[in-house]
Amino acid sequence: MSNKPAKAKLSKIRRADPMFEREVATYDHPLPSREYVLQVLTEQGVPVSFERICELLDVADFELAHFSRRLGAMARDGQLLQNRRDDWLIPDKADLIRGRVEGHADGFGFLTPDDGGADLFLSTKEMDKVLHGDHAIARVIGTDRKGRPEGKIVEVTERANSHLVGRVFEEHGIWYVVAENKRISQDILIAPPEKGDKKALKPKDGQVVMIEIIEQPSKQKQPIGHVIEILGNYADPGMEIEIALRKHELPYEFSREALQETKKLPDEVKKSDWKGREDVTKLPLVTIDSETARDFDDAVYCERQGKGYRLVVAIADVSHYVQAGGALDTDATERGNSVYFPRRVIPMLPEKLSNGLCSLNPRVERLCVVCDMDISAGGDIKQYRFYPAVMWSHARLTYTEVAAALYDKDAAARDKLGALLPHVENLDALFHVLVKARAKRGAIDFETVETRMIFDDNGKISRIEPYERNDAHRVIEECMLAANVCASDFLKESQHPALYRVHEGPTPERLLKVRDFIGTFGLQLGGGDEPHAKDYAKLIDSIKDRPDKQLLQTVMLRSLRQAIYSPDNVGHFGLAYESYTHFTSPIRRYPDLLIHRSIKSALAGRRYEPGEWESIGLHCSRTERRADEATRDVDAWLKCYYMRDRIGEEFAGSISSVLPFGIFVALDDVFVEGLVHVSELGADYFHFDEKAHAMVGERTNKRFRLSDRVRIQLVRVDMEQNKIDFRLVDAGRETAGAAAPKKRGKRG
């Protein structure tokens, strides 16, 4: 703290009493709590000096050091603030707002308040003091030209960026880095190496580098950094992934401690591990995955049982090897999940576990946790049982060969399954029962088509093609849903805390918007103020034969919220479950690993307490979004690279998004998305109609609406910005009634 009398007093105490530090450490009188500090400052109603606070709170001399640190921590958390006189005050009393800085590529930004209030606009001048992601305190100074509240940065409480990835450039002898994260618009100056420093890295102009920021930006100066890693040239194979890993701060190297812990693990199941487990090695469990899968979390078996079925879902027992609080657990917590890039995976666990000891590979013993279910002919789970076991996968099957055997009746595929065929047919019969139960339950089933990239020998995309999910995919999906529901129910009935996978229904604002929009088509969404998933499912079913189905379905999908992890069980709206969690993928999702530990603890009559469940849920939700953002970045870069040699070509597509600055168009057969800027829409002033999801011409009343068919020409590909620009070939448009394809690409 900068209060000079207080500092002098602290020094004087230390000199007078050499036992001071020990006395402070052993003194058992608690310091004033944060709540009490805030209460006293609120009662004072004015900024208060450090000495006066100590007097008001009866802080003893030997407590000053600890109390000073407490005030500093409160300041870092935005609870307190010091003015120019070093007096302490409560930000709210000074009309100050705490929040997170959100930068924009054009240089301006916003402060998103911690309390959920309206965003504060930050001018380019104010953004010069901070970087995207920083936490700061700001004062409202008026409104901007758009009528938004405008703020002025008072203090930066926490810096979010210590390292950045970007491209290095040189101009007139000055080296600087342009960050890959376009929300950071400031150039970071590169400090010249010290004389005689032979270890200093010397990148070439235009190369991709990793830098450490050694001086944060301020009112007087730009941020300064130094190069700590040269990644290579921008177009090098795999560079897009290297950039994404660093841009999104994805952990991609395991700690030394985690690797040492992994080395100590056995290569196969030990006989001592059988203790307390059931032997299901004779049960003909099989795994069914894609051809490219390398980690196998789940194995399944189904048999007829009277009029119903017995479904056994065996999940790899990762929790046996990844002990809570260990180095492997620490690394897995930090990662939160595996990240799947095209041609590369960043696993949550080291390969020895993810592809070996914890993977249900064929014809080897593996430890597992079993969910053993009795399911009625109507698809109701009558009873279930969880137990740890040892299994032996009888085959590694693929979706393709299972579909060939079941649906194409391919003789070779059926012959290959041999004695397993009746069990696989039982799985298919149960699947049809569960699908009917799903429809009866009212789960929402939006039609989507996934795509996959096919690469050439140089590691670049040769084509993008649709990846059709067959019913073999859905067989496994329904089996996993059933096991997840049982896991959730078991923990709820055991009154054991857990992380639920929750999905809330639409907010009142989104509900009003979707109802207003579909109402213009003469359609209604039932359910009143609190619609059920069944109401959505009913509406989707009613429009399945309409030519504008894609438009309506897209608007309905966008009205729903994002699923998250939370200890508060509010149900899963989309799946129409009152209780749902993730149990079936502990190799690649940390929440599933937590659920395994919780189930095993409940079975043993114990409670598993990993910490604050709500904080863990927020962290896992963030790592999930982080992985999604990173993979989107990589997909976008690869698609830009794929399209850069096709400038001038014409394509047909559908409008996939409408925004104030233009329309995004998804191409039919290329599965790439790009922007038609508002200035390219025709000789008119076009305005964004948010309710109608359309751009409307002021003079001509020409409309470009979500899902409309258009023909465009590729005019520009910006590899640095990951942007693709189109122009309309014809300023007119095809009608929405033209067969709008289901094939949708991600934004390129």
C-alpha cells in the first residue's frame, strides 16, 4: 500500500520486535472480514485513510501487514478503490462500475459490468489503456453518439494478458506484433534485445511468434513485449492449430508431474484391481464408433428380457487411474475436455490413458463402471444398477459396418459380425423403442448435416463433404442418453451433489421474438409463457414439408439458450429430461470424470467433494466454449485457404445469417460461408429488420431474408482476418420457396 505513515509504522514494528512475523503467523484473533470492512466504509460515507480504517476496525499493530494485504486483495477484486490521496472508498459510492473489457477489432470496446448492468462504451482513446479481457473500474461520463452510456477507465484491477500470439512486422526499424486475437487492436512494440544477448530470438518480418508482455498499456504508452517463441510462417502446414492453441490459451503440453505420474501406471489391468468388481468379461460387449476413433469410452450390450430389454452400458473407469488431487487430475481439470481439430487432437489425458489403459480396446481386460438397465417395451427405464466391473470388449465395430449389416443387409458385413449379430439386432430393436419414447417425451430434434474436411498430402483441404449420420450413430446416442439419465437419477436419489448438464428454455425476450416472427407465417408456438420442448417439437413436425422449413427451424433454434454444467438441477429443455448429466465420456470430458467419482462414492456410502461445485461447473462450461471457439477458428482458416484460389467463381447458396452490416451466405456444395456486405446489396439504402431477420431496401422494399436463395461471386479472401467476401451476381434474389438445402457450413 502506498500510505506512507502506515508503511513507516509497519517498519518500526518490525525493527522493534524480531518476533513480529512469528507473532502475526500464530496470532489467532481473526482479521476483520471483507463484509465488515465494506460495512464500516459504507457507514462512514466518505473515503477513509488507511490509519483511520485501522482505528475504526481496531486493527492491532502486528496485524497491519496482513490487513494491508487484505485491502489489496479487495482492491484487486474490485470491492475497494484508492483515490489520488490513497484514501480507501467503495466504487459503487463513487458511481464507479466494475467489469470486464470487451475489445472490438475497430479499436473501440465496452466494459461489461460484473453486476449484469448495461455495457459501457469505451472510446478508442480509453481502449489504449487496456487490452481485451482486462478487468477495470470505470466512471460514466455521458453517452456516445448512438445514445449508449459511455465510460472512462479509472483503474485497471486485473490484467488478463501476459502472453500473446501474433505476427511480427518491421517498419522503419521498429518491430511490433499484431495480435491474432482481433479484439486486441493495439500493436505490441517489441523491445530491442540487450547488447550481447546471443540468445535473443530474431524473427523474420511476417512470421508468427509468441510474445511475453513486459509492459502493459497505459494512458502514456503502448504495450511492450519480447519474443519468446518463433512458430514459423503463416501458411506453414498446421500453423492454424498452433495459433489457435496459443490464442485461446489451450493447454497442449502435459506437466512434468503428470507425465511422471503416468509412467508409474501399469500397461494393463492388474489382478489386484479386480477386488470389489463384478466380472462381465463373458458378456459380449462391443464398441461402436467412427473409423477414425482412437479412444473408446463406451461399450454396449443388449438382450431381450420378456417383453422388454436389458441394456448394459459399460464406461471406462478413468477415475480408478486419475486420482482426485493428483497431477493428472490437475492437468485434466485445467483442460476440461479434449479438443478435436481436423487431423489433430489435444487430449484431456495422456495417450497411455486415453488410447491405452482407459480405452475399451478389443480383446483386452479393462476396468469399467457399468450402468445395467431394464427397459420396458414402451421405452421406460424400469430399474437400473451401477457397479464397478472388469470387462473384455468382444469387437471394435464401426458405424458404417453396423449400418451395412442392419439396414443394407450386406451379407459380408453380417457374416463378419457372426455370433454378435443377434445382440446388435437387439440394440437396433431397442433403439426404435427409445426413439418412440423420445418423440412421446417431446424432445426437440433439429435437422442438421455435419461436414468433414478431406485433406491432401500437403495437409490442406482438397474438398469439404457432408457427413451423414446414419441410424447406427443414433443407436449409440440413445444408449448413452439412457445411461446419462440413470446417472443423474442415481445421484439425485442418493442426495449426492453433482454437476448436471442443464439446458434452460428460452428467455421471455427470445420467446417473444420467435413468436412474433413465426406469427407472420400464420404459425403458433404453444405453451404460453413457459413452453415445453414438446411445443417446439410439435411445431417442427408441422413444418417438415414446408419449403421455408430451414428458415423457421433456424429461428427456433436461435431462440434457445446454451447448455451448461451446473450443480443446480433445472433439467434439460432440449432433451425434455427433468434431470440429466454427462457420465459416458470420462476420457474426454472432465464433468463425466467427476460424475464417476460421485457415483462410486455414493455406492460406497461416502461423499465426494471436489470443491465448490458451482465454480467447477462454470470452469467446465468455459473450457467447453474455449474448445468450440478454437476449432471454429481453425475451420475458418482452413476454409479461407481452400477458397483463396477460387476468386471470381460463382456459387449458389442460402442466406445463413442477417446482421446490420450485411448477409452471410452458406454455399450449397462447398459448405463455406462468407459475407455480402450491405453496400453490395444493390442501389438502395438497406436497413436491418431484426424481427423479420431481413435486410430491407428503403426505396425498393427489396428484402434479403434468412434462408433466401441467392447467387454470389467470390471476390476476396482475407487469410489474416479469416474472412470471405462475396458479391451478389444478381441484385435480385430467388424466392424462399426454392428448395433450400439442409447442407450448412460454418462461417468461413
